[in-house]
Amino acid sequence: MSEFVEAEAPEVGDLIVGVVKRIERYGAYLDLLEYPGWEGLVHISEISLKWVRNIRDYLRENQREVFKVLRVDKASKQVDASLRRVAQKEREWKLLEWKRKQKVKRIISLLAERSGKSEEELRASIIEPAMRRELSLYDVFVEILETRKLPRWMKLDEKTAQLLIKLVNQEIKLKRAILKGTLILTVPSGNGVEAIRKAAERGLKAAGSGELVSITTIGSPKYLVRVEAEDEEKAKKLLEKVASECIRVVQEAGGRGTLQVK
């Protein structure tokens, strides 16, 4: 999903990135980085599974951390949040997602500044087409980094296109292995949509600590699987594991599945 698809308010169960702005005896107050104007409170009972004597043993002012939303008050723009309910894998995934989102926004901002194009023009030629295709712009930029060319749907003049390629190479440094594959999943019964949804959920859970998985629709019955791991061997095993989990779910529903590796 494009990094520029943003919800107006967090929902219960969401992972959020917050900065600790104040610590009291009973809890810590947060500024929610993804929701300007929103504030969070982490009660002392939601800091750790262990007994907490001093909140500052776990959180400090100006610390950026990942929390889970427990309650939302849209009228006052406040949430109750938890630190202890965030698993290590969830924390790693959310922080990486947030950092990549900031990287994408920085590239777009620099492109507007150096090309003379307005942000509205760049939104129309880069952001909105990615949103319509339900693409992650970070993934698109990685593709540009690897191929040194823009996707066909991205309509930019030659000068702006070359500047974007230069900025992508300047701002994105890959240190991990990325592999992609196409899953073809078919379920003939009436519950096919639900089976595919469950298959995707099962596949996403296959990621281990420090690993990332994304599954996006190319156009039924094809689904793009993108995995990221420490090295190519681990990425290959992760891709196979994700595919196996997805295929198992559709087979249980009476369907079939295959993986095509790029």
C-alpha cells in the first residue's frame, strides 16, 4: 500500500510510533508521529510485564518507540497505548516501515525542490498512480534503484526522471536481500475471497525476527510476494515458506496454488 494512504485517526489494535514528551508518576505522555495533533498516554501498568518501579527505566523523554493502541477518543484526539503488548517482531517491522515512509517523503520533497515541480504535480505523476495500483513507493524506488529506470506508469519528463533516479540512488542504501515471486491462488468455491484473505494473513506471519513480507494484488488470481531478509539464502527460504503457508490455506479450502519466482 502506498505510504501516502493515511488514516485520519488510529484504530484500536494499531501499532503507532510515538515520541515520549512527558513522564509522570502514573504514566508517560506521547506525541503520535503519524497523527499530528494526537496525544497518547501509556499507563504505568502498560509499560512492562514486570513490576515497574521507575518508568524512566523503560522510557525517557524524546525517546521514539512503538506502541499498541488500546483505546481511541476521536473527539479529544487522544489514545491509551501499551508498550508491553508490542512484540519485538512487531516493533522491528513498524519502525522499519516508519523510517521508509520518511525516506519516501524526503525523496519527493527533494525532487520538488530541485526540479522546480510543485508537490501537486509530483503527486499527480508519482503518488496518485502508485496509490491506484496499491503499490508501496519504497518498493517502487527500490525497483528504480535496481533497474535505473522508471516504471512505465510513472510519466515524468526526462530531466525530472533522471533527477529522481539520482535521488533514489543517493537516499536508499540496500544492505539486505530482497526477493520477489508471483503467487497464483485459485479457490473455486463461494468462499474464495475469504480463503485468499486468510492465506495472505498466514503468509505475512511467516516472517521471522528482522524479516519482512508483503503480499499485494497484481490482479486475481495473481499476487506479488516480496520478502526481505539478512542474506539471499534466508530470503529464498522465507519466500518458499510464505508461498507454502499461503498455498496450504487455499488447498484446505479446495483450491490450488503455485509460486512463480522472478
